[in-house]
Amino acid sequence: MIHTTGANPSTLSRRRRRGSTRTAVVAALALVTVGLLGYFTYRWSSQPPKAKEDYAHVADEFLEKVRSGKVGDAWQSTTAEFKSATGEGRFKAFVKANPALSAPAERTAFQNVTANGLTLGEYTYRASPKKPTDQSTIRVWIAREHGEWRVDRVFVE
């Protein structure tokens, strides 16, 4: 056999292996870097904007539907997560078990809250039932879903 490079075949084989190993390491590092950049770009850009007092109408309209007996419509106006966690029948039972939801209520506070890494808006209401001793606090959380603010959670205390 004639070799034009002047190196013996085993030396050439080692050089090729070393080169392919380096190429594989560089390619793997590039893939990891691109993956991390993609993940962090997605994570930061997918964060919904902070809820503002401006979205109070979402919580107000939800409670108005409940007060006027349109509980099914109120349930339909919630997020997919709410619907999944609380079926319509279960929600109707929740409303029935909490008469404060059917009483007039005054919005008393707003704040941003964080749940599962997402920023939500929390509207607090003071219910005024027929009996003054039955006053309750209602908290309605709203979340951004598909570009629209919707009710995500309801608490009665």
C-alpha cells in the first residue's frame, strides 16, 4: 500500500476518531445551548402580563351571573382549568352551599397573586347577605387564557 500523507494507517485512524469525538462534543454542546436558549425564551415570553384593576369587570360579571341565577353561564365563563377541576354540577352545588355568592357584594380590594408560576389577579368582595352576622369574604382569581381574562378560582370565607 502506498500512503501519500506519510503517516501510517493506525495514526490516521486515531486522528479521524479524535476529530469525530470533538465534532460530537461540539455538536452536543451546541444543541444543549440552543435548547436552553429556546426554553428560557419561551418561558419568559409565555408569562402572562400582570392582572390590573382594569379587569375587575371579569370578576364582577361572573358574580352577577351567579347572583342572577345564571350559574351555568358563570361556569362557562371560566378557564379550562377551572372547568376541568370543577365540573358544572359540582360548581352548582358549591354555589348552593355558599349563599354569600347569591347576595349583593361590594368589591373591596385587588392584588396580583402568583400560583404555579403564573400571575393572576385577585378581587376581594364583601358579601352583604340578609343577616348581618352572615357576612362573608369572596375572592375571585382571574387568569389570562388565550389572550382573554377569565375566572380561574373562587373562594368563599
